[in-house]
Amino acid sequence: MEDGQLDPILATEDDDGFRPLKTVPAFSFHLLISTCISLTGVILAATWQDSCRCEAYFIMLYMRAAFWLITFLIDHYVKRHHEKLRLDGYHDFHRATTGHRAVPLQIVSLWNTFLLAVQALIQHYYGDSFAEKCVVVGFLSPIVYITMFCSLETFVLALVNGSYIGKVVRFNRTAAPPDALQGSRGHSSGSLGLTQRGLSTTELLEKQADLINYLKDHNLKLNQKIMQMNAAVRTVTYPG
């Protein structure tokens, strides 16, 4: 099949309209949860009495555990949407954001690991007298240190999530066609990677492999539609 015959079929297929990546609310919600945890720590450290500071500290630990679970679920949700985007033919954007979208889970996991190590050290050295250390006023108080730690995490997540949200917003606003069709508007139709200068051999092979996979998916969809149309024609021609 010639390039001029292939492009109209792919371009006019009903299912191939641009579908925006709907992960901005998930990353925004994740940043909101982190901010709420930090504000909760500030409120607990500033308002709770000294006799309740140990309870406030453990409340923050419980919230940290719940936050990791939320982050894990959001990471799974985002991966599923990016996989759909890859199947739609946007391999370059999928590859460019592979590491970025996984950073929030890595940050929260690293932060929780550090807090777990600190809590283990505290429990090891203080043992049963840990309750007395919870009421220490100042930067040595556990509720204060965990609040400062959460606030630093929120700042880092604001940079990471904000950068990711910016990339997705620009991608959705551009509404570009799939990678395999971006070269079909000119004379070099179907030559993805071949006419792009500066590509290494590995990048060229990856792009060509992406193009092959994308066209295979389209052929499968076209075959399914043809089978559906044939079945509909048989039903009309030979009614039961």
C-alpha cells in the first residue's frame, strides 16, 4: 500500500481523534494532599498542648502511611493513562515523561523510609521513655521535625508536580496527531525518524519500532471494523 493511500485511512478513522491526557487532576490532588498534611502538622505543633504532642506525632505518622498509599494508587492511575497514550501512538511524549511521572512515588517512598529510620532510632535509644521526649518544646520535638520534613517534601513535590502539569497542559493544548502521522502532512509521509537529523542509531530504531507497532494496532482496528461491516451487510442481505 502506498503512503498516499495509507494516510487518509488512518487520519479519518473515527476512533483516532485526539484524546487529551487526563492526569492533571491526579497530580494536582496529590499536591493538595501533601499541602494539607504539612498544614496539619503546623497546626498540631502550634496549638496542641505539650501533653498531647506525642499523640500529634503519631497522627502525622499515620497520615504519612496513608499518603504513601494514595501516592501509589495515583501512580498506578497515571501509568494506565500513559499506557493508553502510548497505544494511541504518542510514543515520544510517553518516553519523555516516563521518569518524570514516577518521581512523586519515589519522593514519598524516600521520605517515608527516612522517617521510618528516624523512628526506629528514636525507639531504639529512648525505648519506654519515648513519651517523655515527645513533649520537648522546640526543634527537638518529634512533631516539629516531622512537620518541617513534610513541608520540605511539599516544596519538592510542588516543583515536580508543577513541571509535569505544565508538560501535560502544553501537550493537550497542542493536540498534535500521533507520531506516525506527524510526518504525513508533507512529502515525507511515513518516514518517521528517517528525515530527523541528529538522531542516534538507537533512537532511530526506537522510533521505527514505535511506528511499526502503531501501524499494527491500526491494521487490527481496521480489520475489526471491516469484519463488523461485513457482519452488518450479511444481516441486511440475508435477514434471519
